[in-house]
Amino acid sequence: MPANPFVGVLYHWLGGLASASNFIPFRGIKRWSWEIYWIIQGVAAWLIAPTLFAMLFVPHVFSIIGEAHQQPSASLFYPMLMGMLWGVGGLTFGLAIRYLGLGLGYAIALGFCTAFGTIIPPIYHHQMAAILHDRSGQVTLFGVLVSLLAIGISGAAGAMKERELTTEAKADSGERDYSFSKGLVIAIFAGIMSSFFAFGLDAGKPIGEITRVHLLADGRAELWQNLPILIVVLWGGFLTNFVWSAILIMRNHSIAQFAGQPGSNPMRTASISGETLQDLDATTLEQRLTPSVLTMNYLFAALAGVIWYFQFFFYSMGQTRMGKYDFASWTLHMSSIILFANLWALVLREWKSTSRRTKSLVMLGLLLLVGSTVIIGYGSYLKSMNF
């Protein structure tokens, strides 16, 4: 399949939209503790969805994974290990959103995730010198720098927002735990650890090559060659998240919430509605969730997980179309996430009470993010044309 970077950019935009949207279903969950709905969305996102979609598009997917396991060059260990380390970032990423809101939380965490996840793989493979001396590589790296500039501007807008909004305004948009200093530390850590997903995908490339051979032999599109890699990386991510969620469930004695016992929602993902534990009258705190509410909680948590998975479903497709500069896929993915996260923040009126200057910074960041994806796509196009 010939490289088509602009089609790859579109796939990455779809992935970014999915990632930025996966927290939205959490806003509909009522009176459940974080660890309960987090592990349910994790089962959907990291076990069920990757397995199901890989089986739909890749024949004999587990035979391919077994074949890869028997080849030293295609070891499953390192993709799984990177997935486990990424899982730590995923756990703390939710806290970054809790303390900073969608717009700023995504901007800071994904800014560090973008920088590490984009630059480290080509440095590790000793490709950076060749990229720097190639015109197409220079254009691509310029696009990466524009993306990082846009992320920095988005972060500056978020810092200005904290100074301008009242406590009441933050609570009205669902940000009752907003804390810039606490959120900043968590977001930086989450961003660095989350970049290990990119390292896992890079470590899993031999698995993708084996899959590609099988797909072509079976007359199928090589567009799906990275789906088995996602299964292996997400095994590691699920393990980390499962262990931590199990610890919290035992510590908080919250296992009965699976069957309808009420809990709290410390992530504060919903605006004040009278339905969260904090807003209920004290006499109703011990009432069990009704079957309809419990069912909807499961559905919302599972939906969040499936939406989350689609970010890497489209990422895996986009990476196959980027050509020799597929390392830039990580920047495209992160930029798209931040772009759509800020659009969601506008829809959810997180910036409603901010000044015109702050809103202008937000818009500038969005425009630069869109521009960076175009520049990176053009740089990859030049490489495909051997410029």
C-alpha cells in the first residue's frame, strides 16, 4: 500500500477525536467510585475491544501473536512492559483531568507525552541525524515544534483561566477540585509515563511485520497490520490498571458497588445536577442504585472504554499511511487529541467566564495545532516523493 500522509492525518484526527471524547460518558455515571467505573472501562478498552476488532480484520490473530512470541526479534515482553509503564501514566492522567479540567489537563500532560513519544524512538534507532539532514525531515520536525508551541500556548491559556475564574464558575463546569499546582505536577508525570505507549508500539513493530505478511498472503489490506500490536501493549496496560483498581476496591470496601451499593465520584466529571453523591440529601446517601441507573452506569463506563480504544484503532491505520516518517504519527495523534479536547472544553463552557485575551490564546493554540498537523503531513508527503 503506497504512503498517503494526508489520509494518515485524517485517520489521526479521528483517533484524536475518539481520545478527547472518551471522558464524556463518565459524566453520566451516578454515585459510583472512580475505581469501579475505571476498571469497567478498562476491561472494555484494553481487553474486549482490541481483541474483537483485531479478530474482525486480522485472520488467526492469536496464531500470529504466538508465532511472534517464538521469534526473539518479535518478543512480546518489551511491548507488554512498555504497556505496563504506560498504564501508570493512564492512572495519573485521570487525576490531571480532575485537577486541571479537560483543556489544560490534556494540554500539559499530552505536551510532555508528545515530546518524549515523538523524539525518543528515532534517537533510539539512530535516525535523527538522517532526519535533520533531509528536507522532508526538517519540515516534519518543524511541524513537531509548531505542535509543541501550540501545546505551550494552550497551557498558558489554562494558567490564565485559573487566575480568572471564580470557585463557583469552576464548580459550575464540573471542576470542583481545580488545583493548578497539584494538577501541574501530576500532569507532567502522567505525560512522561504515557509516552511509553509510543515506545510499546515501536517495540511491537516486528509483530506488525509478521502480521503484514499474513494479511498479504490472505489477500487482505495491510492497513490492519498494527492491530495485534495493540493487543499486546494493552495487556500490559490492563495489568497495571487492574492491580491499582483492585487495591483501591479493597481499601475503600467498594466491591459491593458492582451490585448497586452507592459510592462517591471523586473524579468530579459531572457538573452539579443533584445526582452525584455530593449533591444528595444525607437521608438518601445509603439508598441503593436502581436497576436502571446501575445498568446505565455499566453502559456509560463500557462506552467510554470502547471510545478510548478507537483512538488507537485509527492511530494504527494512520501510522501505516505516513510512510518512512511514521515516528511523526505520535505528534499527529497527540496534537489531534489536544485540538478536540479544547473544542470539548469550549462546548462544555470551561472557558465561559474567561477574558477575551485568554479565549484568544485558546483559539491561537487551536489554529497552531491544526497547522502543525498539515505541516507534518506535508513533510511526510515530501519524503514519500523522495524530496
